[in-house]
Amino acid sequence: MKQFENIFRTLLIAIFGFIVPTTASAQDEVRHPMDSVEIGLLTCSPHEEIYSLYGHTALRVHDLRNNADWVFNYGVFNFKTPNFTLRFVFGLTDYELGIAPTRPFLDYYEEWGSQVTEQVLNLTPEDKQRIMDALAINYKPENRIYRYNFLYDNCSTRPRDIIEHNIEGKIAYNPRKDYAPSFREMIRDHTARHPWATFGNDLLLGVKADHKTDIREQEFLPENLRYDFDHATIERNGEIVPLVKERRELVRPGVQVIEEDFPLSPTLCCILLLVLSIVIFAYEYIKKKTLRWFDILLMTLSGLAGLALFIMIFSEHPTTSINLQILILNPLSLFFIWPVLKGRRTAWFTLSMLCTMAFLLGSFWQDYAEGMEIVALCLLLRYWRHYHDK
């Protein structure tokens, strides 16, 4: 934290120190102190680490006259925070505003093979001053930490809001025609080369992730925000001007190393489970016996997965509270393992069969994780087997 304070103090001296001119000659030399300052939106393309699959956004403040060049980054977090993993699961992760010199920031993304583009904003000197003042307030120790929300309050939406709230005039966005994807569809686009990451996301996301989004909701993704800024205008004093004055490529896209995922896709794993279920069903039918270990295995796996879905009901993560996949991944199955193991007849299989049928009907409202319908067929086969077991 001490390091950030020193950086910020230097930044204030470098950028704010010349705002009040002391002599008339200074006024003659520069028409306005902020004329030499450029503020730009930096967009970093995704790279292949799981946490960076969605890209990144930051603000650049470049004072050409005083050779000060800084990046304001709302994506700083600390893995060493106490109970970080538990807080992340419940959507209680805190991010903060960090400041760093631009060159090391660009070098980091160049090393990963990511492209970095800058959109220099078409701002008045007064706009720049207000944005700088807002960033200074945001960087105060009591303000710099914020509760991160993946869809509604993240490293992409924060820079947008800072810009929108501190410029003269109103930004008018130009929505793309016939473009209204759901949150799930946009997330899938960015995890397409990582099927198990896609599966994990789809397993945790609920019904609300499938509603069609508007332009503002789409801007949680840096690439969408960049596109919208490129096509946006500012209405200022009766004049309409482009929001972006100039676009630059600061880092060219490089070669990215794509690590191999697990060789079997989620769908293939689910198909193998279905084949195993059919083979066991046939064996039980021929031998007139029940392999309870297979039921225990299915109940344990589905129960543990259901426990995770149940926990997400109480999470602050958006779109996870209503998830129809809990109908087949039911944590209650863990409570029925013992009676099933002992061969006792319970109402569990009948109830679960009804829940599974409701799950299949629910596919009209929720787009399920890859292969989950196949899992439902596996469970239905087991439930039907026990329902008719005399």
C-alpha cells in the first residue's frame, strides 16, 4: 500500500502540479494546462489463462508535456486476502483501483501475446480535469476497494462509468442491429476453446443468465465496450462529435500458447456414463440383482455437485440464485445414501424421477451445461429400475 501511495503522490505532482499557471508567459505557452494530456481507454485482448479469458480494460492518462504516463487499473486483487477462495465462491471478492506506469503494463500483455489497443477520447480540457479529479477521489484508501461483480461492476464497467459521469454532454451509443445475446452466450464465446471451463460456468449459471441483454449489460466484456466506444458520439453544446478521437494499436497480437484441456469433452464423458448405465442395467436385468455401488456412486457425485449449486443460491454472484440443474444435482441425495446402501425401499427414487422429468421440461427456460440432458437420462434409467424393483 505504501508503494501505491508513493506512485500516486508522484502522479499528482506530475499531472496536477501544473494546472494553476503562475505567470502570464505560462498561459501563452499552453492555451490550457490539460491540452497536453490525453486520456484513453485501453482494451487488452484475452489470453489463455482462465482468469484472463474475457480480456481487460484500463484507463491511460498520458501527459505529453511533462512525460508522465500512467495506467489506472480497476482489476487489481490479492490472492493472499484471508479466506480468498471462500469469499470468491460467495461473490464477496474485493477488487481495487491500482496505478502503474504504462510501459510495464504493456510489456505484461505483450509477454502473454495479447493485443492492446488505445482509444484516445475526444475530451475537452474541463472533461479531462473532472475525470482526473474523479480518479484521484477513487484512489483514496477509503475508496479504492470495491465489491467486484463479474457482470455489473468490474474492470470494464468502472472506467466507462468514470468517463460517463465526468464529461460535459451526453454519450450516445449506437446499438448493433439484431445483437442481443444472453450473458451465457457471451461467456461461452470467450471460453469456446476451454470446454471444461464452459461446462463449469454453465453448471453454476442459472435461468437469469439466459435473458437477452441490452447494450449496457453487454459492456461487462472489454471487447464490447471497445466496440461501443468506437461507434459512440457525444452531444456537446449542440454539436455531435465522436467519442473516440483516435485509435492506436499499442501492442500487436502475438503467439499464444494454448494448454491442452482434459482430452475428453464433457459430452463424451456423459455419453460414457450413459453407456455404463445401460450395461449395468442389462447386467442387473439378466442376473436379477442390483448393483448398489453404482447407485451410491451416482448419488454421491450428484449430491456433492448439488451442494455446490445450493451454496450458490446464497452467493452474491449474479444469475446463480435460480438454477434448474439442482433438480437432478440434488444435495438431498446425500441423505438417502445410507438407506439405499442397506437395501431399504425409500420414496427417494420416485421423487427424483419426478424432479428429473421437471428438469427436462425446464430446458425450455434454461440452457443447461453441456451433456446434462444425458446425465438426466442416466438418472432416469436408474430411477426407473428401482421404481419397478420388486
